[in-house]
Amino acid sequence: MTKVGLAGLGYWGPNLARNFDELAELAWLCDLSDKHRERFSQRYPNARMTADFDELLADDSVEAVVVATPVVTHFELAKRALEAGKHVLVEKPPALTADEAEELAGIAEEHGRVLMPGHLLLYHPGVARLKKLIASGELGEVLYVYGNRQNLGQIRKDENALWSLGVHDLSVILHLLEEEPAEAWARGESFLTEGVEDIVFCYLRFPSGKVAHMHLSWLDPHKMRRITVVGRNKMAVFDDMELDRKLTVYDKGPVEHSATYGEWVTRSGDIYSPKIANAEPLRLECEHFLRLVRGEGDPLTAAREGLAVVRTLEQLQASLEQTPA
């Protein structure tokens, strides 16, 4: 059993603790809060508790470290863990700049360790099926992709909607299209907290000619978690708010009229929803990390994908800051 240490028992850490306790040996739990340590010491009596991250890292029997602390600490803690010879799963985003993300990837490669950013949606069975649809050619040439991630809340003051919400859809878009954008711009507005954008609209254009759009907001009457892929032959929608129909495929598309050159008509056929496995994405993510730790699969792929996401986020943030008054 792989020995795992986890840092951060706030919002997301308890979910990670639950999974790693069942899949591995949860050896350490680290958090600055006395209240959190006391609470989880009762739930995981076999795990050692500490407020000192270095104490966790000093345990040579710990092979892997999970970082689920506030975003601003991700880079520092992940770096220290990698330099201590640990494999690292760090929640998204792993760093706040492309230079930092590249440094982490370099340290991981130098030390022969896994660095895996926690891009949860990449392990969602619905996203995996959507990826297979694209790869199979059933949708035809992908023309554009767009994401809707909106809700009323959770309103944040330490990060804007781009970094809090956009990182999810962006990781999926880059994963589906398998390329980084050549052009990235964003516009947003700060209605509630000055300097923290509550709504953000993003546009991405890729070297292949594909485009993507993201609408991100925590100031919206609708709760939406949706990715739409428009292909030349068919179209598909991944909707995480749907209980039964997570993925819907529409046999719709444009057809060039054979009688009149240059004119297009639309075609509409069947609509179907393939069966999607009812598996917890977080469990699948944790299982994948442990497989990488055991030497199964390419240990560097996840770090490279995480770097691409941070690099694009940084470009979009720069565009946000250049928005004309």
C-alpha cells in the first residue's frame, strides 16, 4: 500500500482524505487549524497529525503527498514535496504563473517523480466518452467548443471567476482539442469586489482554426456546468447538471446544397444519450495518481497538461488586465 500524506483539510481536502484512506495508506494529515486536526484525528485514528508540513516531508516512508491547501500556497508546497523526493498530487491550479508551473514540471522530471494537477473533470466518465466520440470521428471535424460554468455563488475574494471556475472548463477544452491556443483574450467585470472579476467571457483560437468560448460567472440565476462540441457532422453536449443524460449527441449539421453551389442547408437526425458509468470522478482521479506512483503510465503527461492550462490562464488574465476602461 502506498503511504500518502495530505496537506489541507478545508473545503476539498476531506474528500481526498476519504478516497486515499480507502485506496492507500493515509499516513499523515497536515493542517494549520487545531479544529480541523482534532476533527479528522477521530475519523482517521491511524493517521499522524501535524501542523508542520516539514514534519510530514521528513517521513521517508511517505511516497506521495497530496496538496489541497489555499491556491496561493500550491506552488511552494508542491515544490518542497517534489524536492523532498515525493510524488505530488496538487489541486488546481498547481501554480499562479506559467514560470512557476514550468519550474514544478522541471523539478518533477529531474527527480523522476509524478506531478499531477487535480483537474477533476478529466476523470469524469462523461468527458472520457466525449473524448472518444471526437477521436472516433463520429462528430466529424470539430469546428468549435464552448463552456458554460455559471451559478449564484460561491463568491470569492481571493481569486476571480477565471481562476476559480475557468480552470475546470479550460482543462477540458485543451484535453479535447489536444492543442494550445494561438490567441487568447478575456473580458470581465468586478461588480461585488473591486479587482475580482465576478463574470468573465473568454475567447480562444487554436492553430488548427478551431475556436472555443467560455462564459464564467458566480453572479447568475442559472446553475450550469456544460461543455458543447460542435462538429461538422454531429454535435455533442456534456451536461454535468443532468442526472441521467450526462452526454447527449445530436445528429445535426450543415450540408452543402448539391443543386446550388455555395448554399448551405441544415440537417437534423436522431438524438441519443449514451450510457455513462456512474463512477465518482475523484475516485478515478486518485486511482490514476496511485497507478502513476506505482510506475504505470507516463509520469510526465499530467504535469505537461497542467502547464498548458496555467500558461493559457496566464494569457487570459493578462488580457483581462488590459481591458479598456
